[in-house]
Amino acid sequence: MGVLPLEMFNENPDLKKKFKIMELYDFTPKFEYYVDLVWSRESDLGAAARFLIEHIRTQRQLNNK
């Protein structure tokens, strides 16, 4: 279980088929991203976690410019 940015699904529509989506919200916080992600040994979830970490790093770099 975890929280993923909606933008991630917009950029990778095939992820909607790979993950069991419980709820889909457009939640764009005004401040930092706070992500609670449970790691899994499954490669798909591991790839999603790496994508999410890289996405957050990129957003922070853009916000700091």
C-alpha cells in the first residue's frame, strides 16, 4: 500500500492495470510531499517506489530554482 502522485499515472497509464487502485484522488499538497510507502519484494512495486523517489527529487529541484 502506498501513496503515489496522480502525475505518475498520467505519465505511465499502464500502471493503472498493474496496481490495485483503492482510491484515486488528485491530491496536490501545497508544501512538501509526504509519502508513506510500504516496500515490497515484487519488482513492479519496487519500480514504482524508485519512480516516486526520483519524481519527488525532481520536483524539489525544480521548486528550489
